[in-house]
Amino acid sequence: MNYRQSIAYLESFKRYGIRLGLDRIRQLLSSLGDPQNNFRSIHIAGTNGKGSVAAMLSSILTRAGFKVGLYTSPHLVDYTERVRINEKDVSKAKFALAVEKVKKVIDKLPDMGLTEFEVLTAASFLLMAQEKVEIAVIEVGLGGRMDATNVITPILSIITNIERDHMDILGNSITKIAKEKAGIIKPGVPLVTGEKKLWRLLHYICKRQGCSMSGTGGIEVEFVPLPGRHQVENTRIVLKSVQVLRKLGFRISKSQLDKGLRSTRWPGRIQVVSKKPLMILDGAHNVAGANALVEYLKVYHKKFTFIVGMQKNKEIRKFVKILKPLADRFIVVQSSNPFAASNKFVAGQVAACGGKTVVAADIKRALSSAKSCGSPVCVTGSLYLVGDVLRSTCQII
């Protein structure tokens, strides 16, 4: 199986869509010898900031001399971005071999209706076990309690924050969403969180699970490696997590911590890909993300052309309303995400907010149209859309 064939195999499971639950992934991993038990792990949930925190921790632990695995989602350009070893994407050859090994096991099992994410998670855990990583930083895919990654027993759990998102799956109240994300909390495993609104609920769950809980109060930040005011709190979460890791026996010096932060890279999140003309890519896809993006864009004191594409289950109108004060116009385009909302629907939501709207047939036409507007450009609404831009051959950068 080559890399192209491995991707085709993974994508064949998209027919099952999103199906939360742990029975299928547990059976698959058991048949693979439970590779997730061969390395220590850090488990990260939260509405926003999971990837940023994961990227910072991976960078710091790598500089501290550990062999570090990093599992995140989604990817922007290549699937190999989702599995990194010491800050480098796993090779396409190794990725394909891991998927092939998982396929051989699946072929012997009854059809369980495995999802793409479950098969990918199994292959990723197998890869990290084969690479003999000492510590893996694992980002939750969706929610927490019933997410495929929640088969690990980590040494540290992290919940960045809790906001309204994926309400069609996780629940229509912030409390229900919090309980789903808190499902990663394990007996005796310390929790670090930046969440403040639901502190009491998380504290109650931790007390019931017999584990400690730490917030970010009193943590001083000297350097923030990623753009945006919201990254200050993400950095506090990382600094507190390092404190906990040190208590768990991890030797991480101040110098290694600083080098790790300064070396952190996390594409697609307030990423300035061009200054002349100004073009910013940001995978914000919910209300909290939109607020963070607008807070950053205000420093330019300019109106932006927003290229926007979003998923069907997002609060599109609320998202657009937040962007509108900074919008010269909106160019609506459908991303490659199979769950993306149609151009017509998104354009209708933008029009309902009073926004000037242009509909583009594809990302190339959207970029071309944006270039002719003369105003700075911001691509947002979906990490898949950001990935589409990065893959495009006509980037205006």
C-alpha cells in the first residue's frame, strides 16, 4: 500500500460520518495489541486552543530531550501532519505502512462501521508505539468522553476552555458540553485547565475522580509564541502544565522551556502568509474563535475582504455578525469538508446580517476575486478552507 492508496482507504470510511463511541476503537486497538499502552501521554480537550497548547507542549518536550509524538486534527494539506515525531511530520511511507497494518486487522474483523477518525487514530497510535515515543501529546477530535482518543490513560489531562460548539452532537447547553469534555478526566490523573466559567463543575468532577485540578491563576507569561491575545491564556495553560510535568518527574529546564516556546509553529491559526498584499489565514469556526480573530485584526485598523466557508452545524450567522464590523465584503466559498454548508446557504446567512456578499465557485476564483478588491484578505470559517488555500496553486502570496 502506497501513501495515495492509504489515503483512499482512510477516506472510504467517511461513509460512516461522525459516530462517537469507544467500543469500536477499543476492539480495533485490542486486535492491534493495544499500542496506546506503550507510551505515556498527555490528553487535551477544549473548544478552542487545543492544537496551540499541544504544539507548544510538543515543542518544549522535544527541546527537553524526549522523543515526542503529537497527534492533532484536522490536517491542512497532508494527512501526515496529524502525526508528528519530534516536530516532524511522519514520512508518507511510514504512514502508509501503519494504515496497511491496520487494514489487515480490520479485514479480519466483522464490519463495525468504523469511522475515518477511528481508523486514523488506531494507525497513529500504532505509529507512535513503533517509533518508541516516550511521551505523546494527544488532541481530542470532538468532545472528549466518547471521542476515539479517550482510550488512553494519560499522565496529565488538559481542558483549555469550554464554549458553545458542536451543539448538535455534544448538547445544547454549556453544561452538557462541559460534561462531555470533562469525560477525559481520569481517576488520579491531574487536570490543568484555563476554563473559569465552569470551574466548580470541573472541580466537582475532579474531586469525584480523586485527582488534582490546577488553574492558570498567578502564572506569569514572559513570551507568547503565537499571534493573538487569546494565546496568552493558552501559554499560561502550557506553563502550568510544565509545572505539573516537573512534579511528575519530567526534567525541563528554564532554557528548554524558553527554546520550546520560541520554536513553536502552528500553521493556519492567525497565520500571516503575505504582508503585501496582507493575507491572513485563520481556522476560526465558532463564536469564540471569531471573537479572538477580530480582536487580532483590529490592530490593522483596516477593513478586510473575508473569504468564508463553514460547516452546516456551525452558528454561521453569529460568526458573520462578529466579523461584519471589520468587513469590506464577504466572498463565500464551499470548502472541501464533506460537511461544508453550501455557498447558497452561507451567502444567505451573510446577507441576513447585511453583509456585502460575493459567491465564488471554488477557492481559486475566491482568491482571484479577493485580489481584485484591493483590501487586505482574511480566510476563515474552517480549517479545511484554510487547507484548501494552502493547497491552491493561485495563492495571492
